[in-house]
Amino acid sequence: MPVTFIGVRHHSPACARLVASTIDTLRPAYVLVEGPADVNGRIGELLLGHDLPIAVFSSYRDDERRLASWAPFCEYSPEWAALTHGRAAGAELRFIDLPAWHPAFAGRSNRYADAELRYADVMERLCRAFEVDNVDALWDHLFEIAPEEGLAERLATYFDLVRGEAAAGESDTTREAYMASWVSAAAAAAGDRHVVVVTGGFHRPALVRALAGSDGGNWPGIPEMPDGALGGSFLVPYSFRRLDAFDGYQSGMPSPAYYQELWERGPDGAARHLVEAVAGRLREKHQPVSTADLIAARATAEGLATVRGHHRPGRTDVLDGLASALVKEAIDVPLPWARRGTLEAGSHPVVVEMVAALSGNRVGRLHPGTPAPPLVHNFDAELERAGLAGAEALELDLTRPADRDRSTVLHRVRLLGVPGFQRDSGPTTGLDPVLREHWTLRPGPDRLTAVIEAGAYGATLADACAAVLGERAAQAGRDVDALAVVLFDAALSGTHDISDRALADIEGAVGGAGDLGPLGRMLTVVLTMWRHDGLFGTARSATLATVIAAAVRRILWLAEGVRGGNSPADAGRIGAMAACRDGLRHAGRALGLDREAAVETAGRISTDREAPPDLRGAAFGFCWALHDEPSTVDPLRGVRGAFVPGSAGDWLAGLFAVAREEVLHSPDVIGLLDELLSGLSADDFLISLPALRQAFEFFPPRERETIAGQVLTRRGLSGSGRALLRTAGPDPAIVAAGMRLDDRVDAILRREALILGTPPDAAPTTDAALATHAAGSAAGAGAAAGPPSGAATAHALIGDVP
């Protein structure tokens, strides 16, 4: 069984050369490649004649998880060399790894994530032994810029060291057992002809051992997706940027543009190109790069190569030389090629441009005959139908049916994450009266890739968009603010009804929400869209109806459990009670909500002394506003019983927020409030003033004018409410402080018998003398304030109408 195993590092030019030369020499019957076995029937699509880089994109979705995975190929990928040279040699080509959706790949978005990186302790020891910074510098030193003689032996030794004697993880063991079954079957089928196996070097030792103990076997089956799961694999254009380890790619080599040059021109040509690319990019950015700088950089790179024992300058030699010559300031962040990972924040601008120059801007292109998922064709047809295929700036009038239809298409594309569709302005919630949208459309080379990848969600824009929204709803969990955004995006995209699973997720999220504020905000938006939104077609939507019913129930349940008898007014929970009132008032009957039970719940809250004052006031207003027979409600008794001087403002804030209309049209209630507030002591009034002013802000200016007029009439004073509210004078807090000072002066004068009827020969104390002086000052302040004490109270509470 002549089987040749070639362990490789993915996207290594040195390994790609070894694979190509081995296949050209052996002319094998079978070439087996680490790759998704479920694509074996479509390997011909890979070889149509694409411009690389490209990738096999695999998707999977069921009720429990969603997976997206890529298996990328560029010209210097060993797997690509195996496919192209294997076809030229007349070999049978097979991918031998498990499908990307298999649980063995859980947590990985890239099939070719280097296995040795999962065994970092071994790599650290090797890096220390060879005195290099990281695995990329080690690899270049041992293989990419080293002589080609003995490459196969060095690779085998290297991967044997990486693998060591430690047992592989469960994921690798499962995959290796499956790959070994393919190798055994190919060896048996090939007879005396050669078989070449190209896999990640980490797997090579295990596959060699497995074949030694095998008696052959039949071709293994390909695992099938579970029932109910959706997914598949398609080719997508890829880019060097996505291949670059500095951009977060999970495996392979950094700086793909450099390694492309290394593949095409060898180490010397790649070094020259690197210097030219960096100099050209910096000059395009108007950064000074002189000939002297480049000479110094090259000399430094050659010197570093000699010191480091390199036959030719490698990537890190040239980069270090360039950094030495071009970066004049101190560097606060380590050079990115001195470690492995993405660029760190704070990297020097010149270093950032150097990394970008080495990454390159190459983008792959698929052959026109490449099969595509149905979404690609639907996407093109929808854009063509709506006249959105080109680059332009759009202004859409959402009141016009044609523009609204174009807006729906654009929002579906936006939600799928397709680049080149930017919404510059437009409505952001279901409450703002914005009826125009501005979009900027810029077609780009990465659009096709994004649409193919979005095809994992569905065959049409509408279906895919609904699936995305359902996934986002599930991810929102109990974050009802995020859920509100999802629901409004559903309205913008014309997704009025979503899947039963997504609906259950939404209902569960609302039913499990733990904060009244966000829940009330969401209910306000959703109720408005359910009642009125003919613009986006969400009026009477079944999805929104479910949300409304769940939110009303949850708000009442949460409100009854709130404790904190002395806590200040909270606008969030007050707003939630107001939203709940509107939900019952406008949708309760249509949605079958129990209004009577809701009123009973609010009644319990309104009398619960452990509940915060603002919530008690809101609950009292809730009962008043929703009572079947409002005329039978005795608000005077309720107000008088609940009015506590120290928390009057907080209680009134809740009442006014939920029962503003009822209060405004009840002169007796306003009269009682005037009586109660005027009866407050100066100290209590000053303490309560901020909360009282906040409470009266729930009335708009015209309604505050109405209240002021009623107060004046009740006191027998002439003039309009507007004149009272515009009274010139100091800040209301100063007025209140003056009133408090008046009370203190009066108290001292009485104590010292200096008021009318006091014996004239009584000698005033020092306090009395001071009080007499203060009385004159207070009188002056009162004269400046203007209105009598009753009107001053009204002004302090509801004044300053613009």
C-alpha cells in the first residue's frame, strides 16, 4: 500500500511546493485532502477557473444552534496545490474530513485553524529553543526562507514534536478516526498505485499509525444533517484581508500579500516587494519616505538576517528594518509581528500602514458558471425590480407606496449585513414622526460574498430577513430594549409575522424581563405600531399583539413586587404603568386582557405602604383612569388618604403621569391639591419642591395654564393663568426659601412678644433683634417676588411656561 502522507501548515508556500512536486512525481491514483467530505460530489465547482482567494462556505441552522464556517483557498494553499496538481495527474480527488456542521467543529468558524496553536506549550518550547518571538517567525526560519533540501524530513520531524506523546482532544480524535477510514479505503482501492494524503501536520502522525494497523476497508459514508436542520455549502469569493492573522483569521499565515509574492518570486523577490509596497502605501498617505530611509531599511534587514542565521531576509527581518528606518518616535505598543494576534489599539500609524501593505487588497472572483444559493438570484431580482442595483444617493418619501417598497427591500438587505447599503437617516422608533429616509448605495466586490453567506438564512430576502430577526430575538434574551429594536426592524423590513419559535422567544423574553423601565418603553413603541402603523403595515400585527399582552401582564406582576417606601420617583416605572394603562385601554378588549384583574392589582399597589410613593400614585391613577364607571370613583378620598407631606411630590408624579386627563378635568381634585399644598409647612414645602415641580411637568404648558387659572379663581384673584405662570421674579427655589424665612421670622417674633399685642416694655433678645432685621429683608424679598403667598405657591410649582 504505497501511501505518502504530507503534513502541512495551511496556507504555507513551502508546503504547497512540496505537495505539488510530490504529486507531479508520484502520479498517484488518489489524492486525499483535509476538507469537507460533503462537498466531494462538487469538487468540479472548485476547479472551474476562479480568481483566488475563494472559500467553501458551509452553514448549518437548527432550533439549538447556528454555524457558519469557511474553508479558504489561495494560490499558495497546500490543499489547492493538491487539488490542481492531482487533477493534472489524473488522480481521483477526495475530501476526507467531517462536514463543517459536525459537532467536532463546535466553536470554530475556520476548518483550517492550526491544530498546533491548541498546544501552545509545545510551540513555546520550540520558540525558546530557536530564539524567535512566535510560531510565525519560527515557521519562516525553519521552512519558508530555509533551503528546500530536506524539507519533507524537517516537516515530519517538526509535526512529530508538535504532536508529541500527549493524547489529542476529543474533537481531533473524532476527525482523525474519520479521515483514517478514507485513507484505508483509498489504499485498498489503489492497489499498487500511489495514494497521497495531504492534511494538517498535526494529524499526520495519527493517520500514519492508523494505516499501519488497518486491513483496508470500504469507502466511508458521509454524515447527514439531523432532521429539521437547514444548511449547505457554496463557494464564495474571499479576500486577503480575511485571510490575514492580523485581522483575526484563526489559522495559517499573516501578511498574505507577502506570502503570495513568496510563492511567485521566492524570498528575495518577496523582500523587495515588501519594501516597495510599504513605501508606496506610506507615500500615498503623504508620509515622507526618502531613498535614504529605504537604503537604511534594507541594510538593517540584511544585517538582522545574518545575525538571526537566515540565508535570506525573511518577513520579520524586513519589517524590523523598515520599522527601524521609518518610525522616528518611541513605540508604546509592541510591534505586531513580535507576537500572534490582531493589531493592538495604540499601534504606531506607520506600523499600521506596514501591516496593511503586507495584507494586500486582493479579492477573489468566482467563475460565472459557479452555482449559487437561491438567495443570490432573488437578491439580484429584487434590486433590479426596485431600481436599486447601481450606486446612488437616495431620498425616499415613506408616504409614497413605491418609495416604501424600495425602503422595505433596502432594510431587508441591511439586516442581512450586505455591505454597500448605508442608511444615513430615517425613523428610529415607532414614535418619531419621520417620514423620509436617506440612503447611500455603493456596490463593492465583497457584496456577492455577503449575499452567498446570508443564503444560509433562506432562499428569498423576505425569508432570510425573518430568520435573522428570529435569531436576534432569541439572542436578545431578557434585554427588552434590544427586543424593541428587533421589533422595529421587523416593521421597517415588512416582516410582520415571524416563526412560531421566534414568537415564543419574544414572548418568553418579555415574560422574563426584570426591569419596569425598559419594559414600559418597549410597550409604548409596540402599542403605537399595533394601533396606528399603516405606514409600515404593522397595525393589528399578530406578533405585536403577543408582545403587548405579555408586556401588560409582566408590568403588573413586577409592579406589585416593587418595594422601597421612601425611594424617589422613578420615571421608568411610572412610564411603565402609563404604558400598561394604554395597553389595556386601547388593546385590552381586542387581545382578551383581563381589565378587572388589572385594576384589582393596581388597587392593592396603591394602598401598599411598602411600595414607593410614585408607584402608589401611579397605581391610584391607573385605577381611576381604567375604572368601568369613573364617576363612581371618589378621587378626593383617595388623594386625601394618600397625601403625605414628605413624599407628596413623588406620589403626585405617579398620579399625574397615569391620570393626567382625569386630574385636569376634576376641579375638586385641583382644589384639594391646592389646599393640601398650601397647608404644608415651609420646611415640608421646601423639601418637597423639586419632586413637586417634576410632577407638574407631566402637564404640557397649556394644561398648566388651565390649572393656574383654576387656582386663581378658587382664591378670588383676577388675572389669567398665563400671566401668573410668567410672573417675573427670582428662581422658584429662592421664593420657597424666602417663604421658609418668613415663617422663621414670625416664630421668633412671637416668641419674643414683638408682634401686635405684645407688652411694649418687653426687652427684645439678640435673636429678636436679628429677626426684626430679617423681617425687613424678607419683606423686601417678598416684594420682589410679587404675588401673594397662594399664587407664589402655584408659581413655584407650575411656573415658567415659555
